[in-house]
Amino acid sequence: MNGGLAHEWFIEHRQAFVGRHLEEDEERVFGEHLRGCGECRDAVAALERELGWLGMGVRPVAPRPGFTREISDAVLRPAPAPWRQWAPLAAAAGLTLVLGLGWRGAQRRAAGLEAELASSQARLEAVEDTLSVVRRASRVFHASVKMHEHVGTLTILDDPVTHRWQVIVAGLPPAPPGERYQFWFITEDGMVRGAEVSPAGDNAAKMTRGMPPKGGAVLGAALTMETASDSVGPPKGMELAHLMLES
Amino acid sequence: MTPSRQPRSAAGPLTLERGGSFRARLIARDERALVELIDHATPWLLGMTQSLLHDADEAEEIVLDCFRQAWDQADRIPPEESALVPWLMRVARNRAIDRLRSRRRRQLRHERAHHVGALGGDSAGASLPDESALPGWHVHDTVHAALRELPDDQRSTVELAYFGGLTHSEIAERLAVPIGTVKSRLNRAYDRLRGALAHLKEWV
């Protein structure tokens, strides 16, 4: 450990060790000695502090412009490790691959979403149209509807601006098999077929209807139960409700 | 070689403490403390490293590494090292000497040591427009005052050894004196310098 040297040699050369004046092999031996000699270690540490200011004897050198800023940036915000510099590129490549693979599926999903959006927009427009009829309605007609033991209602809201009706049929059970509810306009020329109505208990049937293009002035409305196959001609089934506008 | 400047009390001292020692502030991750330390110590560290290496790029690398070590390992700096500037100077000097030795350019070093201007003469780097205003200049003056008090043979030996980075044998060869003479001159010189610089321990 001492390279065959007596402790006195290390004591004598402490300052030379601190000053880095020993030959390289001597310095190596001294360093090995320090690891096992607390006395020399403490003495060397004290000498380093005592001679520490000697370095201030050098002539100062002006740092080039920006160098001190470079130091603080490099120390406080060190550059990322090399692999980290490539990480964004790798992530971007991976993302591109994933996007590429998912592109077709995304396209299909996009097409489905577009159709769903169009349908929702149509439904929304229909609701808005219905509400506009309801808001503008200046007259409301109401009649009871009897269907066996059930008693429901037929309500008509008349929009004088667009000449349309909001027709609401509520409180009736679904039509029996082979039959259907049929809404009628009562005109000066007779009964004009309106539309099939499909109430279902608590779920009222609602529809917005314009006035029939023929048949003359509309005088009232009726609801009948027709056979499912009977879709043309005058009513043949049982009348469930009947109301006149002037009544 | 020996500077003619006299100590100036007007020069800024290295008393940079603000809410604790620099070491404590660095441990507390006070970035402002690091920036202040860089501003004040960099000219001196560059002076040390360039005087030894005569290479501005290598000198800058070492200075940067010194500050990085101070920041990353502040908690490992011994508490006795409350004065960070001499600690930094020692780290820089040791690194520069290590680099010199790793180059194995002893012959070149001999030649360059002949032109060492570290003590106020030639300099490998740009000089400062007003050196006396530099923080720490009064320490520089104090060191030179202490060096001036040395006998000529001791002073020239210290210059080659400490500021030139030469070993005993290299100095002996350079001055054409026995190696024992070099050792005794250096020991006596260091003994005197330690006494002359002892009061600087009170400074940061």
C-alpha cells in the first residue's frame, strides 16, 4: 500500500501531492496510502484548503460572449440523453404506423358516424319543426277516443301560419293484429285519408300534417280502426273519434 | 512576471453570501446562486485552465464540468469547503493537469511552460477591460503580494509547479537543479504562502 515507503515520506510529500508535483507513479502510491491513512487524509484536506486561494494568482480571462449563459443552461437544463433525442421521432413513427393501420377502420367508423349524425340532425329538425307548430298553434281541438275498455285522447293543434296540424293520439293500446289506427281529414268533399297512427299506451303518437291537397276546406278530423290491408278508399272500419273544427 | 498592482480595497470581495453560504444555497437548489457563482468565478477558472492547457476549447469544457459537479454534487462538497471559489479552482486545476498528463505531451508542455503568463503576463485568453473591478481581484492582489515576498528561486519554482503544472522532475530539468532542491524550495514556499493566505479563509 505504501510502495515500500515510510510514513515520513508521505508526510514530507503532502504539499507536493496537493500541488500535483509528484510523478505519476508517486502520485498513485500516495493516493493508495491516503485510503488507509486518516492522518494524511486530514492533513492533505487541510493543505488543500490552505493553498486553495493560491489559484487566484492566475490572470483572469474574459469569457467569450454568451459562455457564462451556456454554462448555466447546460448545468440547469442539461440536454436529454441521446436516446431521448430520438424518442420523439420514434414516437412519431409509431404513431404514424398506428394511424395508418387504423385509418381504414377509422374511415368506416367515420362513415357510420356521419350517417348517425345526419339521422340525428333530421330528427332534431323534425322536433324543431313540431315545436314550431306547437308554439304557433292558435287553436286546439280535443276529443275522447274509446277503444274497447280504453279511453284515450285525440288532440289537434292548428298552426295558422303554415296551415299544418300537430296531431297527438294518446292513451290507446297498440292496434290489434291485422288492424291499424287511421287518421282522417273531414273535408267539404268527404273523408280524405291522412296517416296511420301507432299509439302504444303511455307513448303517445305524434305527427305533423299539412292540409290535404284536395277535398276542399277541412272541416274536422276523425280516427278509425281499419284493417291493415285496407289502405285506399273511404273509411270502412269502426270510428273511434270525431271532431269538427267549428264545434 | 510579478505584478505591479497593489491591493485595492475598492475591488469587490468574493463575499457572495446571501441567505447562507454558496454551498448551502447550491444544496438548496438555488439556481440564482449558481448563476452568481458562474458570473464571478468563470474568469478565474478560465485563467487557471487556459494557463495550463493553452487551449480555449478544452479550458471551457473543464470549466463547464466544474460547475456541473458543483451543482450536481453540492451535497458532497465537504462542509469545511465553505469557500467555493478555491474549491472550484482546485477542481479545475486538477482536471486540467489530468488532461495534460493524459495527452502525454510533456515536451510540448515544457515549451509552453516557458511562456506561462498566468501571473499577470501573457494570457492565452482575452483580457478583461477592467480587471481591477472583477470580483476577487483583491484576492488576486493578495496572492501576488504573497508571491512577491518569496525569494526569487522559490517564486519561480512555484510558478512552474503550481501555475505551470510541472512535476518535481520536470522543474528540476527546466531549472537545471537537483530534484531535492526543487522539493525543498517548494516546501518552503508553500509553508510561507499558507501563512500569508491564511486570512483569506474568512472569505467565501
